[in-house]
Amino acid sequence: MTTLDGARFLEEQLESIVAQSPPPAEIVVGDDGSTDRTGALIEAARARCPVPIRSIGGTHVGLRANVERVLNACRGDVIALSDQDDVWLPGRMRAIEDSFAEPGVMLWFSDADLIDEVGRAMGRRLWESVGLSHDALEALTGGRQLRRLLHGMTVTGATMAFRADVLPLAVPFPSELDGPDHLFLHDGWIAVLASLRGDIVADPRVFTRYRQHGGQFTGMQVARSLNEDQTRHRRASRGDLAKELGRVRLVLDRLREREALEQCRPEDATMLRELDELLSVRASAFGPERLLPVMRLLVAGRYRTYARGWRTAVGDLLLRRR
């Protein structure tokens, strides 16, 4: 759990985690320099809770670095992420335990109910709000999970758990996870790398009450999330393509740096290389020099596999993107 001035909601969240059956082996809290009663509440919980609570940090380092240091402090085989202001529902830890009984599973995540700052139901589910449709779920379970996860907005950290085996590949987090133009947030980054190491379980059950309010320090209110279903047919701008290329290259660079590319499923390694090649052309400057690269990739089947075939190729040749 990462915290920053979370005293208003922290007790309810800690109680919901401790009440899980089975309970977690430990709770590790990384505080990012809170100035309210957060620290005192954590100390009080440590004194009365049957679950060991360890608190680290205390200095302000920002979200990316705070998440990284708390993950590095975790000692379990499976790590479940937690926001400071949500509520875990009964059965979440059991669902996590059951899923990770399968040795090939690397990441689990579930749906959630959205609640407002006073805990009232907003009448929406998280997956609906972020555009995780039936087709998207089929992609996650039907061998197309990598392409979906490269968008970076499929798995919400507050609802996920993953094997600690992923950490040596995921951390340290790249600087591109910071700032308003970030390529991924930490949850999307971990999800992509976990998918390259094994299977992902998308559990449609609701195990979290996901709070939405103006003081969320992560800035991840789902109202701001890009709904893929609403934008599927929008013509991608040059900036969109450049950002997608940046995400692909960030993953490729990390895999090569850790000499892990050959450990991926061959089809995933091939997809990353082919997407890198295709997006490099599609995001390049408009002009006649694009003709031969576009035609080469069209003949090679890249446009058919990763776009809308000749329609996209013609658009890349004739339409100047902003």
C-alpha cells in the first residue's frame, strides 16, 4: 500500500484487508511524506492488528519511486497492490490464493464497484468505465493479451496481484512512467511484463470498492481513463502512433537489457519486433519516402495483422496526420 495524507479513509481500508480470509502474510505500507495523521494511524493499526504491518519511507519521493520502494520491501511470493482509500470485499484474498495455485499464472485482477468519497455506490463498475468489454476480455484470454496490455489502461493496480518473480524485470521503473505524458503507469507496466512471463487471470467478480474523489493522489480517477470502445474508429494521430511506438520500445529495451527477450513466448517476441518496425514507419514524417516502407510492410502482412490492412496503408500514404 502506498499512502499520502490518507487519514480520512485509511482505517477502513486497513480493516478490510486484515479481515480477509485467509489474511495476508504481511502489510507493507510506503508513505510518501504524509503531513496528516496517516503515520499515527499506521502505528495504531500495527499495535492492534494480528497481521504484521511494516511501514517504510516517510520522505516524499513521488508516486513512481514510492511504489518502487514499497514493492522492493515486500517479502511474499505474491504481491497484492492496494490504494489507501478503497475497501476490499470478503473473498478477495481467497480468489488470489486460488488463482496463484496454478503455477503458470503471473497476474490476477478483478472488477470493482465505483463508490464516491462518502462510500455511496455510483452505479458503475470499473471494467465498464475503462472500456474493458467482452471483446477485450476475449483478447486477454485468447492469446492476444500482449497487444491489449500495451495500451497500458487495462489493469487497474488497486485490483491486481502478481508474482514477485516479475519484480526483477519490472524494477527499477523507467522514468517514462512519470509525468503527464507517461507511457505507462506502474500497474500497466507490471501487467505487460507479467504477461510476457506467464498467464493473466481476469476475474469478473467484484472484490474492491474503488473510491473516486478529488483528492486521489494518483490522479487515476476512472473518469479520466481513455475508453477504447469510444475511440476504436478514431484515426490515430501521429502523436498517438509515436506514443504507442514508445511503449513498445520501452518494453523491448527492458527485455533486451535484462536478456529476457528470448525467454518470452516466441509469438510475443515476434509481435514486439514487428510492431516496432510497423509503428516506426507509421509514426514517421509524412512524405513520398514512406511509399517503399509502407508497401514492403503491406506485402509482408504487417498491416493486415496489426491494423486494418490496405485501408490503413492507403491512409498512411495519402493522409497527413497531425
